[in-house]
Amino acid sequence: MDNELYDMIFKRKSFHLFRNIGKEHISTDELKDIEEQFAKFKPLVDDIKVKIKIVKEGATCRRGQEYCILFYSEKKDNYLQNIGYLGEQLDLYLVSKNIGTLWFGIGKVEEKQLDGLDFVIMIAIAKVDSPEKFRKDMYKSKRKELQEIWNGEDYLDIANIVRFAPSACNTQPWIVESSKNELKVYRYRKEGKRGIMPKDKVIYYNQIDIGIFLCFLELCLDKNNIEYNRNVYVEENHEDEKNLIARYGIKE
């Protein structure tokens, strides 16, 4: 993936409300560019059909945004993780263009299908008139402590960046087991904080979150010139507390 996306990890923030962002607007050319760039991004799973649709303001999302990007997907194994992985690349790309973003999980749409694909989630967006209105210090963001999400003493410099990946209601549903030769990424489900997220939707959104996390992780590995082989696994039981999602074999 592009190193420019890695740099945007430190700049991005979730605009829970699009206020005091200036009077600039996303242009027609920028909207076209969003669609073109999305088509170029690397998927997590190659054989899943996906599409986006950009709509003005957007359904039940009332956060002051200009547009919403609606994500549609074929329903196959790991399709939610795949949308998170692709969507986070788009999220970071938009930040590079000074377009503010918000993953909006509870938004509903009238058009629940697009060309036979099912609606998954949306990202709300709006133009921001200054880079200064994005995050100034990522490390001041509230996240789980490193030891809560990373087991092992290897690749801690990477761990201290990927732990800032966004997640629904800041649930951060991941644990990594690290060694010199491999990283195992688990989706960790534990009863607890879920904010306004309906209880029956926790697993759904946490699978999207894991895709976002894998995007962050691979951007960090690529940035550090760490070569790897990746295997992605299908969860045997979504209700299990801990599910292996991906294994990264680190090349010598």
C-alpha cells in the first residue's frame, strides 16, 4: 500500500460532528476521484464484489456532513472484514485531500441493495478548510493500553501505532500474539463498552473493525519494509470470545 496512506494515520480523526470546518465544498472532480481511487485499492479478499455510492448528506446520518459514501458488498466469508480493509484505505486517502471522515455504523439507507449487492456501512464526509483542524497528536487519543492488545515483545513500535485504529464505539476488538516470525491477529469479543451500538450488532461492526485494523497493520509493516505472507481465516463461531482472523508469517 501507498506510504502516503501510512502518513495519514497520524493526521486522521473522526469528525463526530462536522462543525467549524470552513465553507469549502467537495468538488465534482473530487467526487469522481473518490470513485476512481476506491476502484484501485487492494482488497483483503479478492473474489468479493463491492461497490460504493456517494449520496448528498445521506439518510439518517445527521452530523453536518456534505456527503455519505455508502458501501455495498456481496455477502461471502469475511465480507465485513473486507469492507473495513478497503474502507480504511479510502478513509486515509480522503484525509490526504483534507476531507474529514466519520465511519457511521448506525446510519440507515433507503437503497438497501445496489446492483445485487447489500448495504454494509457508510462513511460521512465533508471538506475541511485547514489541515490544522485534523488530529495534531495521535498519541493523546484514548485507546487501550499496549499490553491489552499486544502479547509478546516483538514489533512493539508497530503495535504502538496500530492500536490507534478506529473502531465502532471505540471497542478496539483485537488482540495480537507476536513473535519474531509471526503475528496472529484475533477478534476479541468481550462484554463491555459498546456505547450506542445495539447489542445484536456488536459482532457485525467488530468484524468491520478488524478489517480496519488489518489495514493499519499492513501499512505499518510495509512502511518498515517488513515482508510477510498473510493468511486470512474464516471465523468458525462468531460467538466465540476469541477468533483467529489473520496470520502474518514474517520473512527473514
